[in-house]
Amino acid sequence: MKNNIIVKNYKSILNIHDTQVAIKLVKDTFEDKLAEALELTRVTAPLFVEPTTGLNDELSGVEKAVNFKAHNTNASLEIVQSLAKWKRNALHKYSCNGIYTDMNAIRPFEELDNIHSLYVDQWDWEKVIKEEERTEEYLKNIVNKIYEVLLETCKVVHNAYPEITYDLPEKITFITSSELEKRYPNLSRKERENEITKLYKAVFLMKIGNPLNDGMPHDGRASDYDDWNLNGDILLWYEPLQIAFEISSMGIRVNKESLMRQLKEKNELHKLNYSYHKDVINGVLPLTIGGGIGQSRMCLFMLKKAHIGEVQVSYWDDEDVELFRKNNIHLL
């Protein structure tokens, strides 16, 4: 069953040409300000990796990466799903303190709707931290910096296009997944996100991955990059679609202790045979914090669009294309 949302009486604020110009403004502005705020150096990134390295992101652990064989060597390769683990390895290899990159991925398992696409583009970033910085306070400090960059980008876009306005608070609200469960025990996970985000407009939902009272986590998380006690999602209330809108997933990365605990929790101790996991256990890789920030989602939010297909070119079936066309939503 599709989860398409039809916005009644929708009319895009910007035409297709102006939208393309505005997309560049959004991306350039946010990228530059993020790099400055977090002291990041831009690096190039892979489109594919060898699965035997353990560097590919398995997301919640059930999604299957797109794979292919190299013709000349017959090597098996996978399209990256994100660069969560690759970036940590790159920080060690490049001897950098902080990096960011453009990540492009194909996720064929996505259920396509207004905010989900087969094509994923995001800013992936990572910073080296000290042992004493593996704290909730440090995590919140980084979240606040990212949120300030978001607000600054809103101002730039509004100045360029005064007809585009935003309803965001000066500060982002922090809440854990267990606190959210206690607050709305009878609601589904998604309904809880909608309720809290509609109330506060901007929320950082923390500690995602550990089981809640019903024995299941708030949302699926891989066992081997974020520490489930030191991670979270940035959620914004998106008025056009009336939903909580995830703009970023991020967190302080696993150390030896949290990696072992989470691998045991998900019955994935076999991953200790991968070079990446060995390097975490043996202290070869630096301690880091990092995350991904959706580029198309950022543009969707900033430009007040009704569908992610208005800001990126991807695949949509003929039925969806015609449905949205009839409702004045023209997919690229």
C-alpha cells in the first residue's frame, strides 16, 4: 500500500527553472556553513566498496545493497548505502580531524512516497573526538551547531525568495525514545514522532536502537556505527505534508565496549571477522562523531515542495506521476 500524500490546492512557490537555481543556493549555503561550523574538510567518496571490508552501511540490518561484479577482476562490489563506517576509516587514513563529502546511494527497498526515493543524496560528515567527549552533552552541542546552520540557511533562502517563510523555533528540543514512549504509550512510533514534532517544530530524538518497553527499538539501527546511547535523529515539523520530517541521522560512533554490546544484541558477532570491526576493537580507528544530512530532503523542506521528486530526478511509476500531475505536483 502506497503512502502518498496529496496536498490540496497545491501550487509550487517557485517554477521549475527558479527551483533549479534555488536548489543550488540551498546546497551551497548549507554546505559552506556546515563545514565552517564543524571545521570540516571536503573529501571525495566512493560510490561502491568491497563487502568483505565491512565498510558498507547496513542501515537497520535488513536492507540489501545493490551489488555487481567488476568485469576485469570479477571482484564483487556493493553500491554504498551510506558512508558511516567509511568516513571513520578515512579520518584514520587521511589524518584529518573532520571531513564531509557528497554521498550518493541507491536504495531499491525504499517504499516510494513524498519523501522517500530510490536515489539518496546526503552530506556525510565525521569528526574525531576525544574519549572525554563521548558524552550526551557533546552530542547535544554538535546538534545545536547543525540546527544553527539550518536556521542561517533559512534566512539566506528567505532573503533571496521572500515569499518562502519558515516556522522554526530558535532552539531545538531534545527527548529520548524512551521518554517519548512514556509520553505517548498508546501511539505508534511514527505517530509519536508526529505529535512531539508538531508540538515543538524541531526535535532531536535521542537513544535510538535500544529496546523500549515492548521489546523493540524505536527504529532500526545498525549495530556497528552509532552508539545507541549517544545517537539520534533531527526531526522538523513539515506543515505542507503535516508530518515529522527526518532531516538527519547522527551520533557518536561505537567504541570497543558499545560495539561488542550491540553486536551481541543483534546476534552479529560474525562481523568481528571484518577488518573495520577489528580496527575498532583494537583501537586503530579514532573515536568519532558523525552523521548524514539529506540534500534533497533539505531542498524539499527549504523550498516548500510537496514531493521529493520536485527537487531530484529519480524513478516514479506512471501511476504516481499521473496522480501527482493531476494535483499540480510535477515530478522532475
